[in-house]
Amino acid sequence: MPFYLSLANFLNGVIWVTYALFRLDLYILIANGLGALSGAIQLILYACYFKSTPEDGDENGGVKPSDVELSGNNGPYGSTV
């Protein structure tokens, strides 16, 4: 789950909960209160597991795609020209 999507979900729920408290609308308050709560849980989970995801260079043994050089021939069997 992308961070900004979770953050937008949380902020949207908080804004609607604030609106529902001003209008004293129980239906909007309950529905969006649960949405704000689920957004907060997503952000907490993101914070807990942020460091456990591998970085870009870790799955290739530390070699980044920009570090790979191309050979001078047209394949493994040499030039076809």
C-alpha cells in the first residue's frame, strides 16, 4: 500500500469527521470515523514495516541496473554483420 494513499485516506476521514462534529451528523461521523481509524492503522503498520522492505539494489546482489555495462557485440555468439 503506497504511503501517500494511506495518508490521503486518513486525512480524508479526519476532515469528514470534523465536518460531522460541526453538523452533529451521526451517520457521517460513524462511517468516516471508521475510515479515519482504518487510515491510522494503515499508517501505523507502514511505520512498523518500513525498514523491513528491501532497497532497490538488494535483490540483485547490490548491483543497480545503471551499473551494468553492455557488451560490444550483438549477443553471445559475436557480431552477425
